[in-house]
Amino acid sequence: MLLENLSNIIVEQRAVASSFLKRYVVVDFFLPKDIPNPSALSLLVINDGQSLDEMPFAPLLNGLLSSGQIQPLLCVGLHCNKDRREEYGTANVLDYEGRGHKSDAHQQFIVKELLPFIHAEYALNGFNQKAIAGFSLGGLSAIDTAWNCPDIFSTVGVFSGSLWWRTKELGDGYNDTTDRIIHQQIRKGNYVAGMRFYFATGSLDETADRNNNGIIDSIDDTLDLIKELVVKGYEEQKDICYVNYEDGRHDIPTWGKAMPAFLQWMQTRSDNGYADTKQTNSSVNR
């Protein structure tokens, strides 16, 4: 179903069958109209795609393309349903309430069903790079997916990520070092060259400060995860970008404000910067 037809992109909505999730997943495809070479396209998969219309993502993306601030890319927004807290957790470890038991199925859907669907339906044999991003719990899911699938996703964007996701309740002997799940996943994992991480938070994300250090948990958890990545071998500036918005809140307008910087960053590399952005009159096959 065609949703929008703008100067540089077409937005269409499809229902993609998933045997892993046992449902049809509503997916919004933001298709670039003019591309220099289909094989040079990047792919960005975005959790919580149902929130992109409120951002609004389509005119934002179209404007960045029109002004030449980014080069054409294919963006894919995945709509969640009532099982969001089950699908968007961490794939290998449930949280203290037993949530996240469909997280592995969500990742399997992306890798084994969504990507083949894109290749087949849009006649794209491959991508220059693949990235995944998300907001709040969707951000947690994004970094967990990338960490579990580094051979597929080289770049991840985490906007106000629910990095607090933990194995113990705060009043049940909780410990920052051992009980935050994604921090443990990173700590136990291996360095993979080429992976890049983008984090965005807002100083008004929340008011919770569980360790009473004067820094809200959203920022604390993000900074601590960056420390784990640095220990693992990733370099700040080169592999990791972190932006905090002083007026940023845990909401879609803030994530929309942060999105252009992320889109520009994901298309740059420290070694050669932007790729060629000359356009021809070719389009993604539909």
C-alpha cells in the first residue's frame, strides 16, 4: 500500500509473514527514487516503525536527501504489536519478570525472513552496509541484535535505550555490575572489527537515579555501556558516538531531533568520509 510519494522517496507499507513470530509484521519501506548504484545503498532497519509517522520520518528523510546531507538509503520501519516487551528484550537472557521470550524470534525474523523479503521484492542483491536502530526498548533490541549478528549489522543506533534491562529487581540484591543484561552481553562477547555504535540520550529522559550519583539512569547506563565497549577494544570517536540533548525527553520529538545526526553519521567512515553522492535516474525496483 502506497503511503507517501515525495520528491526523493516513496513510502509503502507491506505485511511480511513471519513463521518465527507467528504473525504478519507490518513494515514501512522508505524507498529512494534516485540512486547511483543499487549495490551502493545502505540499509537501515528501525524498530518501533509505528512511531515514525509521528516523528515525522518521511519528510525528515526526504529533506535530508533533497539537501544532499545524506546519500540515498533504504529505510525499513518494523511495527510492533501488543507483545512489544516480549519481542524487544534481549535474545539470550530474560529480564527479572521473565519478559523478552520472543526476542530471539524477532531477531530471527529480521535475519531470516525480512532481509530475504527485501532482496526478493526489491531486486537488491546486497547492501553497502546494514544498520539497525531503535528507541527505548527498541534501542535495546537494536544493539542486542547487532551484537548477536555482527556479520550482518555493522552499525547500530540506540536512542534513549532501555539499557537498564536487568535480571534482578532493584530491591532484590540488584548490582549494576552483574545484573544489567546488555552490559553483561558486551562484557562476555568478542570484539568484531568494523562495528560502530551511536547513542543518543536526553537529560530529561527520566528522573530515576538508582545509585544517587546525580546522573539519571538513562545516561548512567549509556555511559557504562560505552565503557564496556571501550574495554572490549572499540574506540570513542572512531567507533562510538554519543550525543546527549540537554532538553531531550523520552519521546518521539526528541528522537526525531536526533535522527538527522545519526543518519549522517552512519554514512561516514573515519577513513574516507562520504561516498560518492552523484545521482542517476535509477530507482529501487518495486
